[in-house]
Amino acid sequence: MNYFSHAIEFLDRPLFMASTGVPDMLSVIDRKVRIRRKSLEPFFNDADPAVVEVARGIAQHLDDDRWFHANEVFQTLNLEFSKTIRDVHPDDESMRPWFLGHIVIELLLDAHLTQQNPGLLERYYENMEAVDAMFIQRFINRVAKRPTDDFVRLFDAFQREQFLFDYIDDDRLAYRLNQVMKRVGLEQFDDTVIALFSGFRERVLTLQHELLSPDTIQTTNI
């Protein structure tokens, strides 16, 4: 799951909502800055309600990812997309097709949720703007084994760029995906892969309900 998919059910709780994005933001800053759910649990009933919201928001992300990545529908679709990408690049024996298949499912789910819920992504960003990023950073440094001073900077850039809107357009989606590929050290993809996106969008839309169910579901749509 990506930022908006994690957050859309919690737009009435801005601090909780923003905190659902913390693990993904930390992976951009430094993959060694990790937060384990066990380290969050002592704060679930903290005397400070704001601390509770941040701790539970981060835990929500971790819980979501646990069932989402274990979902049989996600795993099957990831394999399908990976094979399709490898078919247009048969000499690519790297992890790139699998990684791209994985991430494109998540970003296209965000795109569909954005289009199906007009105005909610705008509200998401309005909530982000109202959140105290330094408060979240201080909490991160209470629970992460490795501290960071870069969270506020990234949070501000995330708010400024508002790149989640880009996912509804194939060319802008490709630009954002290639940024990710570059960041993780994988070769960027070309127009032959971009040409697959419209079909990928249809597949993700068809399986959206199953993908966003916390159960491992057998489906006849695959």
C-alpha cells in the first residue's frame, strides 16, 4: 500500500493520518532508520494524546503492509505484472521487473482512490500542512534504533511536491516511478514499459476490492 491507501480512512484524524506515511518516508531518508511495532506499543496509551496518535498511525501502516503483502491477490498480480514487464525486456534478469510490478500496483491503487473520491486527496494534503512534522520527528527518534534529523525536510518536500496527484497520468506516473528506480539503484525503464500502464490500471481497478481486503482472498477475476 502507498500513502493515500494507508491514510484515506483517517482524514478526520490529521496527526494519525500523517503518521501512516512515516515508514515510507523513512525508507526514502535512510532504510536503516526503521521502527518496529513492538517499540510503538508502550505509547498506545500514553498520557499525551498526540503521542498516541503518532504511535498508532505508524502501527497502522505496519499492520496494513503485513496483510497487504501477504494477500494472495496481490502476490498473484505482482507475478503477472513482473512477467509482462519481463516479456518486453527478456534480457533483464535483475529484480527490476518484480520490484516495478510490486510498486506499480501500490501507486495505481492510490490513483484509483484519488479518482473515485474527488477532493479527498486535496483534503489529505491540507491535513499534512497542518501537522507539526517536528513533533513526529521527535517521536521517531524516541522509538527508532537509529535517529534522524532529516524527517522534517522530507516531510516538507512531500507536502510541497504533492506527487500523489501525478499517479493518475501515465507519463507523470512514469516520471515518478523512474525517480524511485534511480533512488534504489535500478535501471530506469523506457516507453515499452510505459505502454503497459493502461492495461495495468484496468487490472488493478478490477481487483481493487480484493487488493484492499485484509483477508487473503481467492478470486475468480485473476
